[in-house]
Amino acid sequence: MLNKIKNMEIKMKNRKHTHKGTCQSCGSVQAVMVDGNIADHGYKVDWGRVGSCDGSHKKPMELSCSFANLKLDELNQLINDNDKLELIIKENILNRGMDDIIARPKYIVDEFGARLVDQQDKDNRVKELNEYLRKPLEYITINRYKDLIQTNIDVLINLKETRHGKPLYEAAYVRNIVKQLEDSMSEVHNYCESFLQQNRGSDLIEASRQLYRDVNNNNSHEEFSTSLGLVKIVSKYNGVSFTGRGYKLATFKTTFYLDGEKITKKELLAK
């Protein structure tokens, strides 16, 4: 196992960014740079960690789990430190209030055209913030934070077991999955296009409405089990696109899912 990991590390130094790996801290899949380390990336988790991930510039989980072990020690200590958790909770409440209330005050333009902060609006926002901080935030409790931290711990333990010593992801891996899923929709796309073509000489709008109502033939779905999870695509006829010259083509509403949750194509490709 050790020799295998060292060989993977040596090969990475001779590559451009062609692979991705699992961050030892936040568990996300990120680019692996030419030095064999995870690229700089940010993160946000529900219990309060926000900013540049400390797993950046570390070896991916596939090559090493030493930093993950340090993170697990840190999290296990934090989950039992109520005083520190209370400080984190108060800091998060304050930051959230500042973002929601003060960060974007209104602006006014003076007689010379200068853009100035509306001080009255800012004062009102500060007042709202003070009221906000006095409210009992029932959804933010130490026990809830502990549950979220435990989830983070469980994720890292699972990734150690499932990803350490495994091959890095190829950078084109997800793109290939997306392309195959989109290609799998060609049959229903061709059917809808053909149906509209056959009705171009009659009432195209009515034909489009008829096709839109034909739920047995106007949509399709496909799903692949991948190392990222279960990736699914759903594509449904969505109407006719017109140009200045008239009918152009059938349009479709395409939705992607990852493990049952909606995800945009851009977000999926970034995995």
C-alpha cells in the first residue's frame, strides 16, 4: 500500500492539473495541483467553519490521511468543549447579523453627484441588529452544533475508509458522465423534434401543446451510479423556440440530481 501511494505521488509531480482528489479537512473533491497537493479552496459548514479551507495545499486523502487524523482529533476535542462552542455560536450569530443587516446599507446621492451611505438607513440597520441579537435563536443550540460536528467527524472517518489508497479522480471524469447522460436523452429529443417537423405545415402551436401534454413520450430520465454518488438527469419537452424566421427547434428543461438532490450542471461539473 505504501509503495503504491508513493508511486501515485511521483506521477502527480509530472502532470498538469489532470486529476482531482479528496480534501482531508472538508471532504470535498478538489483539483490536485502539479506538486501533488490539493488546490486552494474555500468551504462553509453549518456549525461555523467558513473561509479558506485548511486542507488546501495538503495531500489529498487518496495519498495521505495524516492531516485528516489531526482534524479528527481537533473535532473530537471541540465537540466536548462547551465553552468554545458557545463562543463559536455567538460569533456566528454576530457575523450573520452583520451580513444580513449592515453589510448593504442604502446609498444616497448628494447635490454634487457623490454616492454616500444613507446614515439614517445604517442607524436603523444597527438598531435591527441589536434587536436581532437579543432574540432567542432556538435553532442554534450547543446540542445542534454537536450533532453537526459529529456529522463532520463521521464524513471524514468514512472518507478515510473509502478513499485512502484509492486512485485519484480524473479531471474529465465528471464531464464524461454529464456528456453520457445528456447523450442518453437523444431518443426523446429526436422524437419531439420529429413530431414538430411533421406538423410544421399545420398548426405548430397546437402541435407543441399536444406534445407538452403527452407525458408518456415527451420526457426521459437516466441515472448512473458513480464515485460521486447517484447522478441522475431528467429532460422534458418545454416548448418551441422561435426566431424572426419562425420555427427553430424543440426546447427541453433538463435537471440534474446528485443523490436525490437537485444540482446545477455547473455545480456538477465542478465536483
